Amino acid sequence: MFSVLFCALIFSALAVSADQLLLRNAIVHTVSGATLNPGDVLIENGKIKEVSTHITTEGKSIDLKGQHLYPGMIALDTSIGLTELAGVRATQDEREVGDFVPDVKSWVAVNPDSELLPVTRANGVTHVAPAPQGSIVAGQSGLIVLDGWTSEQMAYKKPIALHVYWPNMELDLTPKDKVRDKSKWKSPEDQAKERTNKLKALDDFFQDARAYILARDVAKTNASVDPGRNPSWEAMRPYVRAELPIFVHADDSRAIKAAVKWAETNKFKIVIAGGRDSWMTADLLAKKNIPVIWEHTYQQPAHDYESYDSHYAAPGILHKAGVNVIFSLGGSTFIASLIKNLPYEAAQAVAFGLPEDEAIKGITLYPAQVSGVADKLGSIEPGKDATLFACDGNGILDLRANVHHVWIAGKEMSLESRHTRLYNKYKNRP
Amino acid sequence: MISLRKIAIALALLTAICAHATTELLAPGFRPVPNDAHALVGATVFVKPGQIISNATVVLRAGKIEKVGANIAVPPDARVWNLKGMNIYAGFIDPYLTFSATGSPDSGSKKDRNDLTAGVKFFGVPGAERDPGNPGPGSELPAITPERRMAKTFAPEAKSLESLRELGFTTANVVPEKNIIRGTSVFVALGETDPNRAIIRSDVMQNVGFEEGFKEDTYPESLMGVVAAVRQTFFDAQHALVAPNENPREFNPALEALAPAVKKQMRVAFEPRSALMVDRAARVAREIGLDFCIVSSGQEWRRPDLAKAAAVPFIVPLNFPEVPKLPDDDDWTQVSLDQLRAWDWAPENPALLRKQNLEVALTTFGLEDKKAFRKNLKLALQRGLTESDALAALTTVPAKLCGLDKEVGTIETGKLANLTIVNGKGYFEPESKVQSVWIDGRFYRTDFEEPKPESKDDHTASSGEKKEEATKPSPAPPKVVEPEKQPAPEPTEAEKVAAKKPKKSAEAKAETSDKDKAKDKKAEPPKPRVARSPLDGRGALTAPTLVIITNATIWTCGSQGILTNASIAISNDKIQGVNSPVTFHGKATFIDGTGLHVTPGLIDCHSHSMILGDVNEGTIPSTAMVRIGDVVNSETANIYEQLGGGLTACNLLHGSANPIGGQNCVIKLRDGASPEGLKFAAAPQGIKFALGENVKQSNWGEKYKTRFPQTRMGVETFIANRFIAAQRYLKEWEHYEALATADYPRSNKPLQLPSAPRRDLELEAIGEILQGKRLIHCHSYRQDEILMLLRLMQGFGVQIATFQHVLEGYKIAEEIAAGKVGGSTFADWWAYKFEVYDAIPYNGSLMHDRGVVVSFNSDSSDLARHLNLEAAKAVKYGGTSEVEALKFVTLNPAKQLRIDKYVGSLEPGKDADFVIWNKNPLDSSSLCLQTWIDGKKYFDRDQSKARFAALETERQALIEKAKKSGKADSAKDSSAEAKKKFFEVSLEHRYDGKIRHCEEDEQ
């Protein structure tokens, strides 16, 4: 068994090392630097070796004249991989029970053969971060690469973040006589109390985690105080110590403000996910250097006093204030099959004021940064993974553009999917 | 219960002075009954609105008004009441008092019924037994109880009558609560607890309330279902009149009870419960031919035009919201502008209704705490209701409404001796007190306390602090003394303190309590309204007679294709020419189209965005009688948001909860227009059908396993059944009409023509499909079900207009094309449930390639904001050309809806519905700059900034006002109820900001 694995490793290493591929004549959106038009990218051993206006090589090369070359897109905060058909319960693996389950890990439950994955990849999305849904501390997400035979092979980085669903701070102000179940009605005052209690419970959980970790550290030299290994508290270690980010899911402006304050007090590293009202607190988020995973492009304004385009314009407002905006379609299982449309969320923001290069960063470099993989993904730079895609037209923000090549770590991916199979089958129906 | 009643009667006898014609001789032990002649002298008498006599005398005898005037001799046998300084009004009338308000439980509703999801015989649906759980005959719908009579159950409690008398009310029209067609009201005197004596007239009005969600899973659950049920029931009542000997014979007390109403012998009070439904209530009532009035929802300020058009009297509650305290200052972010407006507008609504030339009657209806009535009346007066109108609203108008204007409403000879006596400056000054009321010539003391001569501060004398003392029921029959001569009782501790208050030093005053502040506020002049009308800034922005756009790229979606550097001329509401010489006299508006793109207005073939209330009437498998046209929501924010994406027309569809859904309604997005004004008049009628998982309740939960159909097999069986039933229905009518219109020879003329068949709204609608007058738009996914319906309808000679969604349409594109059915699909939605696992984004292109007329629809209030980008997906997937792709959201949906004669392309003679874009609209970074409908501009991106800035300013001002007045209110004895009302979300805006789709509310 061991020797077989060993041989396989050597074999694959040899195969890759022999691999060199030159992508020529493309419009190279390096993201981190200037766009080269035209430009060449040399791939070697699955990594980007060189990026330049002109590279010569003896090896294999592909002419990408007229095509745009981008780093693979990264979709954070999604349920893809954990769901197949939102309406079929048996296919749901995205939501656990319990308010405090930090040791729930998304990457162990990704279905490598989900029909949703090839569809997503075929439009240039190469990495996704399936996130546990739930309430309060719902678990951890990992970054999944959309290539691999097993869920193990696909777990690109694990974990990347802890998911905290900020307690709802919106009051249910429905008058009692309008509520169906009158016994469940609570006065605004009671709800406010409950709200405070929930925030305290959340904070307590983190303080308890901190205490546990301290005790464990002390126990290294003094075994008598060891509280014993507890997987829940262990899972909290990198987040309490701000080594990894906490993705705080918060939409309401009150929740966002409260989360920012909480993070500041505790010196936690947070990212706001969802962020419906984040544009209202853009300056605060900029000041605290907190990025936003913006998930509301295609949702109508939440308040009747907002402009008709408030959610289209929000990323532009956030950027102007100095906030890094990452685009996502959100964790709803109903949207998991449409992660391929990630670039169009960004494109809509461009129409309403976000600079185009920021929009591209919001689907490549920024998500790579908050996932802690910016050394390997997110831009076209020497040393990074050769995870790229090429499309025609006016570039990936243009809906009409088609993706013609996707490479993950230098390997060209098939663009076939359930969609293309059915299309080809029925296109040829006699 | 019985003993309570006895006590109540005894109490009434004790506290009241009976004054019957020949005075009754009671048994020893009871207080003897006094004479029935009274002379009320020295007061200011409001004979009727606008007629005031000061220092007048009113003579009462035998329960009637004998005389009224300034110089009237006091009859020698009359007891004299010196009412100097008092004001006498005709006794006030509450035209819409609910039973619960008089303290008695409303026991009128029928027993709960078993689950009726398997259908009701009423609609010809096989399934449940008729009337399961219903103990007697009547309508098969539990919410239809016109036979319920309030006269049968009226049994008030003394306490609740007292509280009404305290407000000056002497009579009331007691109406049934709950249910849809609710039953008849009873007109009562508020003096007696003995119902036999109290009732003045029974069965005064029939009552209808547009109450949605009456009972879960029981037809009608949705608002549109309610309207359909009301119409059908009244039609049935009409039918019962002309065809009493139906076979099989039927005894139906519900229809019998409606006979006076349909014969216009009984007025019907409609409670529409929202501003928009006022219009629907009026239209339904007129269609049936009813004599009716409307109960105000307090929301008519949203659309005064609709109230005005109703042109019938309004019964107006005075239940205004009050500003509540919010736990946190930040919590104001979740208070909507609309809630603030509703709060600020509420007190002005009565005056606004008067300004529409409507007769207004006031009611305590809706006030849990009746005491708020006079406080709120004052607010209404401050906002423009005149005292004369207010008096009419309490007397003459309700009297007339209830058909009792000969008996009550004014102080005139012969009328019932019902009077309301108020001290001080009169009723409309809340500080003044109702001293007493007279009902049927009997005196009823209220908790009125004579002002103490030693106290100079009126404020203190009438402050609420003494209430406890004052409300103690007097154990003995009241001693009637002249007010001036009444000895002042010893002041209580509270009074002593209160009396001292004004003498407090200036120092003490500096630290005024909130209470004092509130008092000061009261003295302040009323704060003017800050809220604007929701109609402000809506409607056409400009409506030039001639518009010429030059140098633009024009996507004609017609034979001219895409023209660059082209011009288009719009004359009034039509397109005059594209790239053709323009003739015009006078002024023209020129738009430089350099760099801009002009397209036809986008059309959404599948929308639920402007529907009031539920999208589904999913309770029974066929709801063909239900009409979206009854519940078009002209006020939702969705209209403007979608205009902002270039949408100009959409097909409002019923949801997909049942195989045969409701009737559709095609509208144009003329923001600001009324529901009727939105309708696309020339669009043919249609209906929603649905197949697959939704209609067989696959994802509704375990509870839903009994309604037919549960399988795709059953769906076919069910639809076939309804079409055969409709064929028979049509035949029945044909037969009747042939007999009715036949030219009989004189000798052969039958003695009696057969009566017309019963009008069945469900079968009528399905019949119209068979007659080619109604288009089918069928929600569908799988290829087998699509083919099933196609063949089934072909068997009935019916041409289906569109398959909606039709996500497996690509598998049978040839068959769909051959059947000439349109395909209205999603651009790329898939894999959200099992039946859409095979959906592919190439569907549109593939069907298009095989000759199907294809459109992309939204089925979502969000997607409808960017249908141009959906169209672009047809370019990406399957390579449809850009020219053709744009037609997926313009000309093709117009064709599918059979409105392509008018809209869908930019061609001479068509409606001037167009959009101006900053670049190619299929480019994902394009922007809609302007949207025009009928040659009028309804959206302009440049102007939208100012529009929303104005909203923001208004909101800030309102919040400021609300916070201030909230502080003041918290000091007053304000009601918790009024504060809860503040948070009510109006029906018109309930779904704003939410994605509406066809599966909504199914589960």
C-alpha cells in the first residue's frame, strides 16, 4: 500500500516536471500588476514561471490571440459541494444543529462528483469555499480546488475561516394581532434583552475558548492543570489568536457595527460576510481595515428609503471609502448551482461605479488574501499556481464572453459538464 | 350567564330613570318609574350640523323629542333640567360597532371544519363531502356566513355600554366581526342591557370584509380568492332569486340572507382593509349592483383618487398609531419611511376623505381603548376636519347610512329622544366632558364630575387623576340637582395634591416632570404634517407631444434590425417613425443619442411583483375563478425598481400551487397610475396552469398527501375533467340562450322560459379557454408533462399560448414548435429541485433554433430589474445572435402575450415604450438611463438621485418629529395598542424588497 502510494507520487512528480506550457498572445490580466496586451505566460511544474510581453520557449505553447487570461476565480461563502438540489433534503449537507459547533468542518463533506462543480469550473471559477450554514458559531470552511479525485485532494487549504452568524439584531415589530402564533410574539423590549443576551453568549463562548487555550498552554509545563483535550475549544485556537479570520455573517447595520466593535475589543481578525448594509458603515469598516464579502448585488433594496440601485452601487461606495470588496453569491443552497455567475455580480457593480480592476480583484486576489492563499492564488505572478482561465469577448465581466480554457495548477481542465452533455445529446436529437 | 344578565337588567333599572309612555308600575322593591316628560332648558342646542340655537329648550315626552326651540314654554308636567352652560347634540351614533367592543364574545363563527384541501363541491372538484363539520345548511365556505344575524346574539354588558355612553354615543349599528361575508348588523340603543328593548332595528346592513388568510388551507385563503368568493356568492344569491326551483332543490340560508342585499333593499358595508382594495370593493359592489358603503382602513391617503372614485359614504375609525419607544436609537434604521408616513398621515385621513367630497361617519371601531376616541378626534380636527363635518359624522351621516334618519341623527320633533350633553366648549374640546346622555327619553349619567367652584384651574379639575373616584358606580339612583347647586364633595388626597400644583414655585417648575412637559405640548399648536403623499414624484416625469432621438443605435427588434446613427420620432404615445423624415408643427423635444442605445421597453412574461397579498390561491386544485386583475398592486416599490432596469410591461401570473391557477393580468409599469390604470387594456385575457412537483405538492411537507392530484398522472386526469365540465357548462348556456332568444310562433310560445343556469366563475373561465378567448400560460418543467398538456389541449382544440419555465423544452423543441406554443424560460436557473436537474442554459437558444418563439422571464422581483442581462445569456449559451437575444425580452414575450401589435418592437404605429441605455444593453456593465411608456418618461437615472434624496430628507424630518412626539406620548396615558399599530406594514408594501416567485406561500 505504502509503496504504491510512493510510486504514484514519484510518477506524478516526474510527469509534472516534464511539463512546460507557454500561453502566448493573450491579454494578460495579472491583477496584481499591469495588464499585458498582448502578453505571454510561461507555466512550469504547475506554477507560473514567467509573465512577460514576450517569452520564447521550445516547449508546448498555445496561441491565445484575442483572448483574456485571468487568474482562476475564487468564490467564498457558498454552499456548493455541500448541496446538489436545494429542494431535495437528502442532498443537503450545509447546515448543522447547534449554536456553538466550531469543530464542524465543511471540507470533509464536499461531494467531488457533484454535477454542480464542472458547471462552475467551466466559467473560470477554480476555487470555492463551502461554508457551514447555521446559527452563531456554525463551523469552519476550507478552500476547495475544483479538481481532484477525492475530497482530500480537493481540500486546498483547511481551514480558512470560522463562520459566525451574528445574532439577529433586527427586531420583529409585527403587531401581536398580526402574528399567526400569538404565543411566540415578544415585545420589542424583550427582544432587545434577548438580543443583548445572545451577544453576551457569543462573547462568552470566545472568552471560554481563550481560557481553555491558555490552560492548555500552561499544561504543557504543568500537566496537573490540563483541562483535557476538547475538540470544540481546540477548533477555536487560530481564531481566538487572530491567526485566521472569522467570517462574521451580518447584514443589518446594527449587527455590522456590533461585530466591528467586538472584533476590536478582542483583537480578532474579521471579515464581514453578507454585508447588506455595509455601505452605510463604509467609513467604519475602512478605518478598521475590514474587508466585506458582498452578497447582495442581485437583491432589491432592503429599506424603502434606499435608492433603487443601492445594492448595485454599494461595492463602489465601499471601495471609495477604502474597503476591499469580495464578491459572492452567498450560501443559499438555491444559488449554489449558479456560482458560475460570480463575475457578473462584479460586473453589475462596475456599471454602477466600481472600477473594473477592483471588480476583478474582488473575484480573484481579495478572496485569495482573506483565505490566506495569496502566495499561491489570486493573480498572475511568477511563483503562483498556474491556475488560470482564458475567455473571449471583452473579458470575463462581459456576460457574452465564453471561457475556452481553464488550467488548474498547470493542468488543463475539461469544460464538459452536465449542461454540455445534455446540450450535445439533444442538439443532435434526430 | 343568566344570573349575570339578571343583575345587568336590575342594575340598568336602578341606574336609569325610565320614562315610558305610560309609566310602568313596578313591583315593590324596585325604584318606581318617574314621569316621561322632561324639559331641558338653558343649553346651546345643536339641532343638526350648521343649526345652533343658544339658550334653547328641548322638550322630551314618551321617549321622543316633542319640541325644540329658543322660546318654548316648559310643559307643566315636565321635569325641568337646568342645563345652562351645556351643549346638547343629537345622540351620537356609532355605525360600525363590533360585538367584542361591547364586551360580549363574538360567537357567530361556525365550527372549525376539517381539512378542505381535497376540494369543495362548490367548484365542482371531486373530493371531500359537503360541509364537513358544519352543523347546518349554508355556504360551503366557512367564511361565508351572511345568514348570521347580530340581532340574534346581541347581549351587551353594562360596563361596555357605559364606556360608549361616556363618549356620547347613544345608538350603534352592531356589526359582525371576522369572516368574509359576515352577516347582518343590528341597530341598537346603548342604554338598555335587555336586548329585546335595546334593538331598534334588526338586519340593518350586510357586511363584507376582504379578510385574507381566514383559515389555513381553506378556500379562500388569498386576497384574490376572497374577491372571487364574494363575487360567486352574490351571483349565487342573484341566481337563487330567479331560479328558486333548481333541480336538485336546495335550501341555502346563506343565499336567502343575501336576497335583500342583491335586491338593493339592504345596504352592504364593505371593509376593504387597504387603500387599494377600496377600489376593488367599489367595483365588485357595482358589478353586483349593491347599495353599499365602505369602512375606511385609515389608509386612503395613499390613493385619495380611488376613495373619491368609490363615491359612497365612508365609515371612518379613529384608531391612529402612536410613536412607540424603541429599545435602541439604532433601531430606527428598521422603521420604514412608509411606517412613518402612515403615522403622520393617519389623523389627516378623515379630513382628506371629506375633501374628496365623500360623506364620512365616524366609528370607535378598531379602538381597543375607546377612550382614545376623543383625543384622536381632536387630532383629526386639528388636521382639517371641520367641527360641522365631525358632528355630521357622529349624527346625520350614520343615521342616513343605517336608514334611520327619520328616527335619529338630529334634534327634531318626532325623533327619538337621544341626546348627548357636553359641558364647556363642547364635544370637540377633549377637556370638555360628556355630562350625560339621553336615550329613548331616559337620562344616563356618565362619570361626569361637576367642576368644583373653588378650583380655578380647569385643567386640574378635569385631569385624569380623579378617575378612580369618578368611575365608582353610584349605588343609588342619581339625584338630579341643578349643576350649580350641587355641593362639592370633599377633595381626595390626589385632588389636594393636584390642586396645589399650579401654586408651585418657579424653582419647582424648572425641574418639570415629563408629565408637565406633555401638558405643555398639548397647549402647543398642532404640528403640521411632514410626510408627503406617496404619489408625490411618481407618475410620468415628462409627456412631450413630440420626441426625436437622433444619432443613436436603435435596436428596432423589427424588420429594420439594429440601426446605427439612427433617429426615432415619438408623437404623443406612439412611434411615428424610425429613421424616417419627421413632420411636425410646433415644438419637439430632441434627445442627442450619440453613444446611446435605444431598445423597445423590456417585457417580462412571468412576474408576481405587483400582486397584492398572496400569489397563490393554492387551497384547491382549480382556482380558475380567481383573478390577479382584482389585486394589482400599483403602490409597490417593485414598479420603480423594475422601470430602473428598462422594464415597461409584465405578465402578472398566479402562482404554481395548483394545476389550474388563477387568471393573469398584463400591465404596463405606469408608475403612479391606479391598479386599473396599470392594466394593459388591449392584452387578451389569460390564465395560469401548472404541472409537476408544485401542483402535486411534492415539497409541501408530509401533511399534504390527500389532495387530488398527487401525481403527474392525476394532473392530466384533473385537467381533462375540468375541461369536460366546462364543455358541459357552455352547452348548458348555449341551450338556455337558444331557448331565450328563439323566435317562437305566437301559438307555440312556452308559458315560462327556463331560468338562466347558475353562473360558475370557475367553469366560465375554463369555458373561455375552450372558446379561444383566454390564453393558457402553463408552468412546466419536464418533457413528459409538457407533451401531456400539449396533446390534451390539442384534443380540446385549444392552442396553448406559452409554456412557462419549460426547462426541458429543449428535449421536445420540435413538438413545441409544431404546436405553435411559446417558450418562456429562465436563462440559466437549474438544480434547485429535482425536476430541474436537467435544465440547461442552452434551453433558450436550442428552442429558438428549432423554431419556438422564446422569451426569458424573471419570476422574481429582482431578476425583472435586469432582464437585458438575462437575454445576454442566450448569446453566451448557444450562440443566439444579439439581435435575436434581445427579442427574448422584447418582441417575443409580446408575441407570447399576443400584444405584439402594440409593443415589443420599435416600429411606426406601435406604442412608444422604449429604453435608452448608455451602451449595448447586452453588455453587463450597461446602464438603463431612461424608460418611457406611451411616449411618457417614467424613469430617468439623473432624476432618480433627487427623488431618493427627497425621500431621505423626508424620512429624517419624520424621524425627528416622531422622536419628539414619542417622548411626549410616553408621558401621556397613551395606549399600547396605538403604539403597536405604528409598526403595521401596509398590504401594499408587505413584499417590497422581497423576491416574489410562483412558489411563494405554498408551504
